Amino acid sequence: GARGAPEGRVMPATGPLNPYWSTRCSNLYGCHVDADGTFQSGPPGWLCEKTAAGVYEITHNLGTTEYLPLIGTASVVGDYRVGAAVQAREADKVRVETFDSVQLADMAFVLMIITL
């Protein structure tokens, strides 16, 4: 199957503006953002802006809030004091905050959005 997925379970597809993976129930969009806010990978037309220390806004064109954002840090492997959280989910953007213990800190992260 596509990218190691079981045969027949996941197939590549293309939306109006975004490539994505289509499953039986939803679409999956993956993004990778560096600590400085550089958008390393993700669907065409999506943007990332670092608005403050540890605060990032990913602009998308889904046009709905019927999606589930999943996030994880990508900077420090094995350091469980660091984390990332989705602070806002809107029809055209997602706001992410990354932190070290309780303090906002610049950190690379991955974001997966599953449409519902």
C-alpha cells in the first residue's frame, strides 16, 4: 500500500488545493515546523507564522472546524519536560504553543490534522 499502509486501507488522493491521504472516514494532512517557524513540509498553500516565543499559527484552507489536530514536539527526543498543545482550532488556522516545563519555548513540532 501507500507509504507502508496495509493494501486497500489508504490511498493517495488530491483535493482542490491540498494533497492528502484518504482513508475510509477522513483525510489526513501532515506538517512539520522548525523552531524558528519555518514550514518544512505540509500541504501546498498552508503557511506558518511564529507570533511569539513558542507560539505558532498554521494557516490552512480547510474552511471548517470539523477536524482533529494532533501534535507532538520534534526538537528534543526523550525529554519529557517539553511539550506542545493546540490552543485554538479555527476554520482557517490552528494556533500551537510549545513549552519547556511550564514556560513557552521555541521548538520544532509535527502537526497531523484529521478531517472528521
